[in-house]
Amino acid sequence: MNQIKRFYSLGPPRSAKPSLADNVVYGTVEWYDKYQDAELEKVRYEQIKCSLDPRHDRRRRIGNLRLILPTSHIGDFIWTIYSECIVSDRVLNLFKDSGFSGFEARTSEIVRVRRLPKNERDTIPRIWELVTTGTAGDASPESGIRLLYRCPVCDYTRYSSFQEGIIVDAQQWDGTDFFTVKGYPSFTLIAERVKDLIVDHRLTNCAIIKATDLRWGKLPRPEEHPENFIPAEEGRPKTTCQLRTST
Ligand SMILES: [Zn+2]
């Protein structure tokens, strides 16, 4: 048998809600109340338009993050509503000094901290967006994650929900410390040594969950509603029988 590798999800404290995680290895959902999601200011996007189905239209951020923090608390991690991961200078240096791989640090800026006393403004740290670049390819089919649809025109993809958390296929993992699986780019996955470092340093405002303990929560499952993203004219099986309704 192969050596068992443990993989974890590194996410915002709100991902530690009981409906979204069976167990929480580190962090607390209470940090979500204390720090809250950062707001974005003047972010630039490029639009991606689909000529086949306007429901595939989407946008991709091209500018750097400029953040407004909603509370006067500044944690070691900062998260946006889209689960973009931002770290302070100190945390970035911890990661670099540990030789961690699988990420790029993008320039970001805190432009304002609400309710921060004037005399504490010089405590605002330099921050960096941590962009995950490592990959573990396709998640193991046992997780329930599979490609449901790829648009031939705009490359829009939808993957099915996970049933048993995200099960990483160690054969496809590139060995990086920060990585994602296909279909779930906003779920930052980390190797055990990253988890250990975060726990050892008691870094604040994050949640670490075993990847297999992630739970889907109350969101609709895409595989149950293919009509929401597959164009009708693409040969999707038409309803072949009508439900009889009694009058
Ligand atoms: Zn499309």
C-alpha cells in the first residue's frame, strides 16, 4: 500500500461551520464574527462572454486586490467573499522560510480599516494575495467529483459536488504544498507540513479541515440541475415521458 498522505483544506473561518465541515483541525468559526470578510475596492475584471449560452458569461479579475477591512481586527490571514486568500508579510515570510511551494504572492493592499483608531494606522501590515499554483489534477472519483459539462465554445466547465469531501489522488498530486483539484479552484488544499506550521504559530483567522471532512452544505448540487448550465440544444436528453397528473 502507498504511503498515506494527509491533505487539508485551508479556508476562511466560515468554512468551519458545522454544515461545511465534519471536524475542524484548527481555527474557529468565531473568527468569522471577529474579522469578517474583507471588502474589495475598485477591482478590475475582464468579461468572458459565451455566444452559445449567456449563462456561461463570467468575469475574471485582472487587477490586484485592494481591500477594506470591515472591523479593526487584522488577522494573520484575510479572506474575501470569494475565498481569495491574503496573508500578512510575516506569514508570507514564514511560508518562504519553510521552503513551501505551490503559490505565488501577488501585491495587494489594505486601503482602509473601518473603526481603526487614527493612532493605530501605522499597524496596518503589508499584505500579499496567496495565489495557489500547485495541482493535484482530477480529484479521486471516490469523492464524487467528476466533470459534468465543458462548453465547446467558451470552455466553461461544471463539476459535480463532492460526496465524501475532496479526496486527493496522490498519483496526480505534483508534490507542492499549496494546490487545488480541478473544478474547485477556490478550495486551497495544503500538505501536512503547512498545517503544522500554521498550528505551531497559532496563526489567526483561518480554518483547517481534513480535505475528506469537507461537507457540501445546503447549496444545490450541480449534478441534480444540469438544465441550469447545459444548453437545451446540445442534445441533452429530452423528457421522454410526461408525469401524469391527476385532476
Ligand atoms: Zn459557453
